[in-house]
Amino acid sequence: MTRAAQALWFTSAGKCEIRGEPVSDPGPGEVLVRALWSGVSRGTETLVGQGKVPESQHEAMRAPFQRGDFPFPVKYGYLNVGVVEQGPPALLGRTVFCLYPHQTHYVVPEDAVTPVPDAVPPERAVLAGTVETAVNALWDAKPLIGDRIAVVGGGMVGCSVAAVLARFPGVRVQLVDADPARRAVADALGVAFAAPEDATGGLDLVVHASASDAGLATSLGLLRPDGTVVELSWYGSRRVGVPLGEHFHSRRLTIRGSQVGVVARPDRTYAERMALALDLLADPVFDALITGESDFDDLPEVLPKLASGEIPALCHRVRYGRAHDR
């Protein structure tokens, strides 16, 4: 049996549309998922939607279940929560997270979905992919008890990192962002807030997630000697100016890249990392990262407004039909 699903496709710079997608019954080892919610990863999906993925990164930037090729047309996304309607008994009827684009129904291998713990509401579980990025970044960063840390860039990824760091014992965390509206998010997460010009320096570690030259310069300027910046920003095809004069050499500073495509611990698997991210989402503090919501059918109008900033958002949540069914 083949059913008609609907999916969002990026079709040209600043344009997207909903297209029909045939979905067959699952075969052995597969599941059919009906979407409940998905999340818009604003920074990455804006780069994709504007056709700004560098040619050299086309393969590295592919989402697990992407269809089409960069720049266009392409079906892209990776924050999807749904319920298993067909599959093995252990998963049938379970709410699951999958790194799948915005689509109403889909079939994937059963090992591509992760059950959402009962303590995590499905609508919050859309953050799992971003919290997974935060977990990986902190495995790279290796913060220590008592560290003085800043997260520069209060977007979806930066706030996820700050939320996880707030759990570390004895750690002093400040969220640094040029937008004063991010103070309310920092307060909800239980971390300090500062504008770039007011941030406290002498830090052991800075996690940079603003995707801006100014943010990277601020990050380096906040470090103590032998301090480290963990760079999480994705700049697309844009060249970045890095201030390697000033204090970079005299303070023996380090810039370390971190990217979720590789598990930062050799003793953990992708599945274990994702399961940990979902366990962390039992904490309702993460609800502060959900700043907007719309229906799936409205995505072609909503996404350009998210990209332009007309609709401000950390994570914008997408609602599908019968979204509250478990």
C-alpha cells in the first residue's frame, strides 16, 4: 500500500513549498511514523533555504534523510517527533524522535528512531537534535568543576549548551548576546546574562555559537591564558575574520572546532548520545527554548519570515494534525 504524505521542499533562494510524497508500507526492520511535531533549526535551515551551503560542504551538510541535492531543490530538516503506526511490537504506538525533514508521514529503518522517554513531552522532544549538539560540544570542551565559562551567542544551540552547563557543579556560566531580550531566556535557564561589552573575562572556557566575526573576537577576548574557545558556529560559504594578533599568541589561546557529525567520545555511539539528549529533556527548563509555533501547512510563509528575523525565534515548533495523540 502507498499513501500520500506531504513534505516541505526548499525550491530556490528564499522560496519553499509543500509537495506530495508517496510513502509505502514499511518492510522488515522498518517503521512507519506519523509526524506530531517538528522543529526549525533556524540557523542551518536559513543557510539551506538561501542556497548558501558551500559546494565543498555539500556532502558533509547532508541531513540523514535528505532528498535532492544542494543548492535546490532539496528536502531538508532533522528535528522530527512522531508516533510509530506500523512496525515491530516494541515500537508500535511509541512516540519517537527521528532526524527527518518536515514531513507528515515517513518510513525509516527502526534503528533510525529513538523512543521518547515518558517523562519528556513530545512537543519538547523536537529539541533533541540540538541538545545532542550541545552534549557533543561539551564532550569536546571537557568543562571541569569550578570552571568559569561563557556561551557567546544566545541562539538555539548556544542556549542548549548553557542549559546543559547550568547543571555542572560549581561552574559559573554566563550567556553573552547582543540582544537584550535573551536575558529572559538566560534567567529561565538559571545562568547569568551579559551584553558583549559587559561580559566578565578571565574565563577558562568559551563556547562560541553566534556565527559572527564579532562574536568570535569577543570569545577570544574573554579567555584567560591557555583558555579555549570551542567553535560551534556554522558560517556557510562566508569567510570569517579571526583576530589572531592581540592576545592570541601571548595568552596561548586555543580555538577548537566541534561538529555533531562525529561523536566526540570514542566510547559512545550515536544512539547513546541521542538517548542522553532525550533524557536531559525531562527538565522543563528547556521549554524556554521554544519561542514560536505554527501549523505545517503555513511553513512556506513562515520560514522566510524566520530567516529575515521578522519572526524572532530560538526553536520554532511545527504542529501537525492530531499533534496531541501519543
